[in-house]
Amino acid sequence: MYRIAVASFSHETCTFCPNITTLEAWEAGGMDYGEDALDYTGRGRSYVTGYKEVAEGYDDVELVGILRPGRPRTVGMGSWLTTEAFDVITGRIVDGIEAEMPVDGVLLALHGAMAVSNVPRPEAEICRRVRKVVGYDVPIMVTLDLHACEDEELSNITEGVFILKTYPHLDGHEIGVIAAKCIIETIRGDFKPAMACRKPGVISASVYQASEYHPMKTVYDRCREWEAKGVYCASVAPGFAYADVPDAGASVFVVTNGDHALAEEAAQDISDLIRELREDLTRPLPKAKDGVANVIKMVKEGTKPIVIAYHDDRLGDGTHVFKELLKQGATNFCTTSIADTEVLNGLARDHKVGDTVTVTIGGWVHPISGEPVKVTGRIEWLGPADWVETGPMGRGAERHDDLVASLDLGDNRHVVVSERLRAPMSSDPLKAIGLDVDSFDIVEIKSRVHHKAFWDTWSAVDYPVDPPGTTPADLSTLEFKHLPWDIYPIGEKWKK
Ligand SMILES: [Zn+2]
């Protein structure tokens, strides 16, 4: 039997967000070990379901589950991981693999945008520590989110890097399949991975990175052309701009079967293309006031319904768009998430559905989220919510909120108060709390691109706005400390 160890350790770290991510936060999110780490019942499709599908096709391949940490319990996204959290969890992966030795390969389901105090390139470091245990004859391959921030340190320590090709992220399973096929064929001696890596030197906000739209569509189309010309897998990560790390910015990884020259040529070509498109990856977006005014005008002129993508509130308590919707007299709208645990618990303690209440919501985690907003409305939902996701993002996953409230503010205006950021990836989470989604002209969603997989089929227009937030489109408003000096458009080199 060929035995392939499988472990996950994934975090998209917003280093501009306020709360560090501790070991305690990870422990609170839960950890699955051994066989349990491979069980995806009720979790939808992922890299690991892709690994499993491929492994099941071989009589002589067995996947060995090591560890899968759950999502750490943090307010909003979670900032820097502590060195302790990283060392301990990586240690559990390494010890778990050591206990299962000998293994013939290692598949790691990572993210790529993890940021750790005192560890400049965490994913490469995980692979280095695993390498010490398995040695240089055992292939290590990784699957990554396209928000990964990586460079050649990762390609130097692994045999294969495979990155999501779609944003919204719909292809975790498919990328898992590509990685698992590659490692199994490599173990059997039928594939000789040759990998090239490039850094185009461009950093961009997530809101510009949708894979079905220019400019990233142009880049992904080029990747598919190289694959048609014999490249096994051409991966691009446009990167996560809100992790202030030395390997920030876009990266390109190309894997071929034994053809180094082809890998290098393709990686260079794709990297050059990203550089050519750099201005399209950094264009300005409207602020909340002008954005909401434009949306109300479009609705009046008959262009509706509209989704407002409030793309930079990673804490969940942001009020900038909600405040403008109220102030500018919008009707038939739903603000789908203002995270405010204190107000929510107060409602649950003192009130019931049908009560009319006056509450002051949002704007409590960080001043950048905007002022708290005072509203009076009738409680139309108060309690837990359960649903099975039917939209393209996470289809089939069973979802649960312990507590959520919806307030009816009159004139078909609604605001959802949630424990933490609750971005509906389809209409299901809104329907689950009794909202009549098709009656809305405007739905405000705190998301950048993922929501588009469903909501673009519902709305006439998807309208991103750029209010102040922890993850703005305009990266010049953030203070980076670790970026390469020449990265476009905000490295020292480009400062006027
Ligand atoms: Zn992502």
C-alpha cells in the first residue's frame, strides 16, 4: 500500500485587524485528528474531498488523516497568529506524521495567507518541518487558496503547489483532484514534477480579483492555454493584500511532468501578463456616500435589484453603508449583517419576536467601522437559524447560527444583527430567518467576490463600494511594514 499523510492548517490572516489569533482561539474552534480529519460529512466539497476521490480510484493507495483544525474563534477575521499557536499546531501535524511513518507522500491543505509573529513564510515553514520528518525521497504537495502569499521558498521545499482557479472559490475539490493525481503518479514513478515560481511584483485588493471578469479572467485564460500546451497545472494566486508579509503580492506556480524549460517559460509569460495588467488590478472604487447615492438613483431609474458589496468590513460591525441607506431614504432594502453580540444577547434576554425595540448597533470593534447606528424596529426573527446551503458556494453544507436577529424598520427596510460577520453566500441564510428576498431592491452584503457566485444570478448589478474598513480597495491607506520595496503600486519605489 502507498500511504499518503493528509493534514490541513488554513488561515487567511488580516494583519490590519485588531485581535491576534491565539492557540486558545484555535482550540475553541475544535481540532479533528486521524480518520476524523478526513470526514467531510455535512461540510461540502473541499481539497480533501478531492484527494479522497482520487485515492479511492486506486486499490493500493491509502490516505492517512493527521489533523484538521476548525476555524479559530476570533472577532472578525483574526489578526497575527501567535508563534505559540503556529508552533503547537504545526508540531501536532509533524508528530502525527512521525507516528505514521513510513509514509510515501504528504498532501497539505493550506491557505497561503497565514501570517505568524516571528515566522515570515509560515506555509513554507510547515513544509520544512514536515520535510525533516519524511526526508527528501517523499513528495510533499500542497493545495492553496488563490489569496495565497507565497514565493520560491515554498516551491523549493515542495514537489507541487496547486492553487484554486476560481474566485468565487468553487473548485477546492477539483484542485484537490489535480494535486492527488500528481502525488500518486509521482510516488508510482510515472510523473516527475518540475516546478517554476515567479513573483510579478503586483499587490491588489480582493475585490478586483474575480476570476470570471477582467483583468483576472485574462490571466486565467492564459493559464489554461499553457495547460493546453502541455503544462500539467498553471496556478496563479493574485494574493491577499491584508497580510503584511514579505512574500505578499501575486505569485505564479507552474508544474510540468519533467519539463523544466516549459515550466519556466510558462511561469515567466504569466507573470509578465500580470505585470501588464497591474493598473486594472488597482482602479479606484466609490466611497459609501457616493456609492449609495448612485445605487438609489439606479433603482429609481429601474435598474434593480442591486447588491451592494461592502467589501472591506472584515470585523462585521461596519455601519458606513447602512447609515447611508437610512440617511439617503432608501426603501426595500436589507442590510444582511451588522455583528453586535452585546445587542443581540440583550434582545434575547429581554425581548421576543413582535416586540418593538430601539437599539444602537455596530461600530464597536474598531473606530474604522464607523459610528454605531440607533434604530427603532419590530423584531421579526430572534433565535437560532439552520439551513442547508443550496447556492454554488459550499453547496450541501449544513449551516447553523446560534443566535441571529432581524429587525423590520418599516418601508420594507430590514437589518440583520449577527454574532459575527454573516455574509450570505446565497439567499438561503436570509430565507432561513424569514426574509422575503425577492421583495428587496437593494441587498447589502459584506463580501468581495464570493457572494457573486449566487447573487450575480439574482441581481441586475453588483456594486462594490469602498468605505473605510480594515481591508480597503485603496491599499495606500494602510501602513505596511514588510512589503518588498518595489511592489506595485504601494512599495517604496512607487511613492511620490
Ligand atoms: Zn480566498
